[in-house]
Amino acid sequence: MNKATQYILFVIVLVALSILSITIGSSELSAIDILSGKISYESTEWTIIRHLRLPRTLTTIGIGALLSLSGCIMQGLFRNPLVEPYTMGLSGGAVLGVAVTFCLGLQISFGIPALIISALLGGLLTMFVVLTIRRAIKCDINSMLLIGIMISFATSSITTLLMSLTTHENLSQIISWSIGSMDSASEEMAIFIVASALVATFASAFLGNIINALSLGATEAQHIGINSQKMIIILFVVATLMAAVSVAAVGVVAFVGMIIPHIIRRIAGHDHRYILPLAAMGGSSFMLLCDIAARTIIYPRELPSGVITGICGCIMFIYLTSRQRNEHN
Amino acid sequence: MNTIDIQSLTVGYGKQIVIRDISLSGNIGDIIAIIGANGSGKSTLLKAIIGDVKQQNGNIFFNGINSYDITTRQRAQIVACVEQETYASQMHIYDYVMMGRTPFRSLFSLTDSDDDRRIVSQALDTVGIAHLANKALAETSGGERRLACIAKTLVQQPQILLLDEPTANLDWANKVAIINLLRTLAQSMCLVIVSHDVNEVISVANKALVLAEGHSLCFGDAHKTITPENLSQAYKTDICEINIDKESRIMMAKGLLKLKIEN
């Protein structure tokens, strides 16, 4: 399958799942009515689409793209399919940042921007700690994964400590935010997430050459003219920002950043200039699928999408790893 | 003005000095062999030339320009390095070789130019692996990966090509193929080869630097520097010369000869 066909297929799947996501819910909407413009702007259906379904669908698309791009960049840098924002401790740092915001009640005064800024600060601070430890102990880039896992445990412990010390009200807010559910997606958040995902997709495609070079290893990349140390930090910051924005919106959604880039590489190769946009579309489609499943499996109740991505991701990862091992054998 | 000119180079890791006061020079057409025992500083010298380790003293000039005055990208346009090991990733050989064009194109380009594609195809033909272009590195042998790495350095169109143990772990047929390739390449660039195999470099090098414990024992014409006396001093074991005919000679550690006779 050539590159153009792959792009077209990914776009078709993404659009189809988006329409399905908009139509599914407690009040069923017809895809044909939506596409043919039969729904008037004054109708209840339009209100549902405008204020509930569209923000949720757009947020889901954006979150999937951001997580998948972040994971794809990190896996390219580390040459390790186990790397994703979650295993590197960046999501944990962002969660800690948001948990602090909830405990201090800053979200009441400053709203969504407080969550976004605290997640970014938490993620960036974690990244800074990981890079500082790496520099202090002079380890190679692969050992950074171990540092990331350790930092992840540390941030998780501190978050738990905060949750055990805070009020019941704050605790329930932190829990309902952190489980990776899309049902609270607001219009403002949806616009912010989609805009971030679009910028991230285009920007990361332009960084593809650099990621390709660094996927040879930092030393070999240096030999072909890449300032490896500087570029690793820049890409790490970019990947952290993507993960932090996603955490700020819906909490922790695990496995998307790990499993989707892994699948995309198997389908479309290793040229990051080409696979990053595919990873973004793949991540969005996977998230939409998981969110649709979360809404329908125990209907009329809903599951958090993060639960579905975690279970699906885990099963898919075990399947792919065993298949890869069989192919090698 | 030499293509490469190293003057009184001292390199170390922290306080530990690995090579001290090394000088050498070479031009296009030269094949310079760097030989010495394990830990004598051969690979460190190569790392200093490519910029992997910082020099503590001395200077490295490329075409008369001090290495301090050039960026990583500019250095990559002049010097390329064939690594001892190439990471066996799932990347296709064609894409891997294309990476060698990185110093000459925008870091943010989304496509490969026709010129880049032509240069890559030419390099794949030169090293004889055009038929492997669409194969993943992980699916190829060590020898094929070494050839892919050489092709990648060729598309960098360097004036100086550094090779760290270019024939290590290869069978004889692959060794001969690579040595012949190096002879061809030397017509358009200056090669600097680090090797443990003294006989291999005798067959190909016209200049040699013999290192002993981080010091330069001698540098100059390969015939005059690669001698049993210098090698005995560098490797701290008795080395003898065996003349095959008027033009061909091999070096052998006497201890190994003795073992062979006893066996």
C-alpha cells in the first residue's frame, strides 16, 4: 500500500469514527441527517451536538493525537517501544501538578487555564528532574527510561500523599478528573485541545528528519550533523508539552502513546516525517473507538475511556509482542 | 594546506589523559592507518577527530580551518565516520543511507530531493548493495550493515573518512571486498583507518601512526613506520616480518608462530 493510500484510509476511518461518535449517546442521532444538514440550528439535536457531542468528539480526537505523537517522538528518540509519556514519568508529573492545583483550590479561581498551566509545569519539572539526574550520573539515553520509571513512582507517591491529606471534596474532584473520562469535555477545552493537536501534528512532521537521525543513536546523529544533546532536549520538551496538555484535559490515559506508534511503525515504516501525521490520526481513531466503547458497553452508564484504552492497549501490546517474537523465531 | 592536520593533540576523559601530544597530517589520496595495542588510544583519537570527545590541548584542522571554528553540521560536511557497529533497526537500508544527506539539506524538509535520491542510488551501487535497498537493517548480516554504513558515509561526500575497525567480525570475502572498496574511495578522499589487524592495513595504507600507551611512537610512510621494531615496542611482544614476495609482507607475533610450530 503506497503512502497516499495509507493517508486516505486513515482520514476515512477518522472521519467515519468521528461521525459515529457524534451520533451515539442517550438520544440517538442520524448520521444521514447530520451530513445532509437536516438538523436545524434551533433544534434540541443541534444543541446536543454543539454543546455535548462535538466537544467530546473533538477532545477525544485531540487527546488521541497528542498522546500518540508524544509516544511516537519518544520511541523514536529512545529506540524503545516501551517508552511513552506515562512510562517516562511525564504524565505522572503533570498529574501531580494538577493534583496540587486541586488541593490549593486554584481551579475554582482560575478555571481550566489553571489546570493546563499546572499540568505543563508538572510535566516540565519532571522532565527537568529526569534530565538533571541523567546529566549528574552521566548515563546514556536508554538509562533515562529507568530514571523516568523511578520518577513516575515518586510522583505517583506524592500525588497519593496529597490525596490522603486533602479534603473529601478535593479528593473526589481529583479522582473524577484523573480517571481519563471524556464526558466532562467543555467547548473551550475542545477548541484548545484540537488546536494544540493540529499544531503538534504539523510541527512534529517537520521535526521528522531530526527524529529519524536521532533514532540511529545520539552519536551517529552527531556524525551526520545533528546537535544531538540540544535536539534531544527540544524533542523531550515538545513531547512533554503534548502529554501535559492531554493530562490537563482528561487525566491519565495510558497505553495510547505506546501502542499506536508501535502499530503505525509496523504498517508504515520508520520515516518519522511520514509516520507522525499517521500516528496522530491513528491515535485519534483509537481514542474515538475506545470512547465509543466506553459509552456503549454498560449503557446507560459510562466507563472512563482511560479504562478501555488501558485494557485494549495491554491486550494489543501482548499480542503484537508475541507475534513479533514468533516472526523473529 | 593539508586536508587533515592534527597538531599536538591531547585528549582525555576528565582528569585521565588517554592520548597525549599526537600529530598527523593527510591529504586526499592518503590512507592513514592508526595502529597500536588495546587501550593505546586509537579509538579515542578517532572520536576526537569526529568531535565525540573534546580535545584538552592541541588543534585539529580540516582544510586549514580549526575544528573549534566549525559547527557540528559543517564538520559533518567534511568528515564522516564508519562506526564499528550499526544499530540493527527496522529502518530500510535505503532510508538509512539517505540519512547521510542530512548535513546538506534543511532539517525540516519533508521530502527527499531528486539529487539526494540519485546520490543514494549511486552510493548503493558503489558498495554493491543496491539489491538490499528495501531490506530492513535488522534483516541483514553484519557485513551488509557495514557496507550500508559505508554507503551512508559516501552520500555525505566527505573529504575525510574515518573507519573504526572496518573489517572486524567479517569473513575473508567481505574483508577483501571492503579493502578493495577503500582503495577506490581513497582516490577522492583521505581515509583514516583504526585497525587491530596490522596485516590488513599494511595491504592498504600508505601512511601510519603507531600509538603506544597514548603516545605517538612514529608517524609517516607506512613502510617505514610499520616495522617489527616499532610494532614490538607498541604491542610489547616480539613481532617478526615475513616476506611473501618483493612487494608483500606480513607481520606476526613470534609467540603465535611458536605456538603454531608446537601444535
